[in-house]
Amino acid sequence: MPIYLLWGEDDFAIVQVVKKQQETILDPNWLQFNYDKIAGDQPNAMVEALNQAMTPVFGMGGRLVWVMDATICQQCSEEVLSQLQRTLPAIPENSHLLLTSSKKPDRRLKSTKLIEKYAKVQEFSPLSPWKTDELINQVKHVSQEIGVKLTPKATALLAESVGNNTRQLWNELEKLRLYNLDQTTALDTDIITTLVNASTQTSLQLAQAIRQGNQEQSLQLIADLIARNEPALKIVATLVGQFRTWTIVKLQIESGQKDDKIIAKAADIANPKRLYFLRKELQSFSGKQLLKTLPILLALEFSLKRGGDSLATLQTKTIELCQIFSRTDSIV
């Protein structure tokens, strides 16, 4: 019984999976008979989807029933629940029921528990922009799927350039695939620098500039980000994540902890090998300095959520943050 629940805010990544399912399951010649796309907010959407899923396949290929923006894992009547209980175990092997939603399933509901029992559930939430290891792994996965060979340095640079924007990642890799169509060698950083449009990398660059106490560069990066319509709260989220990681790592080191696995787990770092570079980055700074950044970042987030002017608020708090790292006498 091929049943799938795909949920999360990364709608582009979900659509890519749906397209792959369509290509795998459906015969193009019998598409109009075996493919149903149902809006989840329609009355009786789930009942219609279950009825279609039970309809025998016409011709060649399989059947695919896609419920977009499904609400079954947020609310479900007793009548629909009864039909789910009867139908889900009986869906034929060549009929595929696909549910997608941007909302997290409510696991307290009986309908959600029932879906989870029979369905393959997959989350598609955007990766945190400061989780470098996960972003690099995402680039590796998508580049293999599209068929683009990248050197390790090019992979890291592409991850830094597009951040957690999966739509841009796919677009950039497709561009690189066309560029390298007749070549077998892996693309290096020079091609990435030339062809790829950097988007979220400046948020991480901003964190680095602040950590270096470079006020001029930090303010310029903020101006660039705002001019590019980057959401202020998204910028802050990146800063909070990055400074949180730096702070935890530095405090662990200062406490005498030498086991990289323990430090990585405390800082939520997937690859402990990354600590080799983090140790170098943090040599010139103290845990005391890094701890001072957290209340400022909290105040920055609070001010923005209260409706403060994005540019002015970011500029003011960034100056405060830079001053922490420009005062060498504060290092202990």
C-alpha cells in the first residue's frame, strides 16, 4: 500500500519529490485516467482521494492520487476517520496516495497516528543556515541527483553561496550541469564564483565580520542584505545560530573538555571534524566575549518583532556586537 505523507515549509523540495513520483509511477499515455490532483481545502477532499485511490488502474503504469495542502493531520471528523480505517489497509499496490502539507502533523490525532502507521512520512523543513555540514550534504545529494560533479571545495562554496534555499540550489546546479555538459572533470571553485549568484552567504559573512570586530564591513553587509529584501528576522536567526555554536564550543574548550564528540554533541554539530576549524576561528576570543553577544541578539530579535525599523535596529545592535570584539582588553 504505497502511501506517502510529505510535510514541511520547503515546498520546492516537496514538489521535486512529487515530480519524481509522477515520472516513476505514471505512464504518460494513460496520465488523464490514472492521475488525480486534489486540493486539500475542498469539502470531502480526503473522501474523494480515498475513492480515487481504490479505483482500478486503467491501461499501463500505476495510479497516483495527490492531495495538496492536506488537512487530515490537523483535523479529521469521525466519518472520515472511519473511512480511513477501512480504506488505507486495502489500497492496491499499484495505486499511490500522496499527501503533502506545509504544516507539522498533530500526532495527538487518531488520523495522524493512522496515517503514520501505513504511510512513509518525510519532513521537508529548510535546514538551519548555520549548519554547514548539513548544507554541504544537501549539495552533495542534489548534485548527484542532477548529475553535476563538484570538487569538495566547490561543494562547500556552493553550500555557502545558496545557503538553505533549495530552489536556488536546484537552479544553480542545473545551470552548472548545462555548462559542464560535454566535460567529465569535476567543477572547481572558479566556476562556482563565476556562475553562481550568492544569496544567503552574506548572513554568515556578517557573523564573521562581527566576530572580527569589523564594523565597516558589517554595516555594509547589512545594507546589502536589506537592499536585497532579505528578511531581518532571518538574518537574526542566522546570527543567533552561529553565535550560539561559537559560544558553546568556546565554553566547552575553556572548561577543559577535549573530547570533540562531546563538544560537537553539546553544540549540535553533525561532524566533529569541523571543530578543528572552529578551534582556530575562536583562538583570539574568550567565552566571556561570546556570552555578551547573546543578550544583544535577544534584544535585537525582540525589537524587530515589536515592529522596529529593520535597517536602523540591525545597524545599532551590530555596532554594539562589533564593539565587544574590538575591545582587546576584554579578553580573559
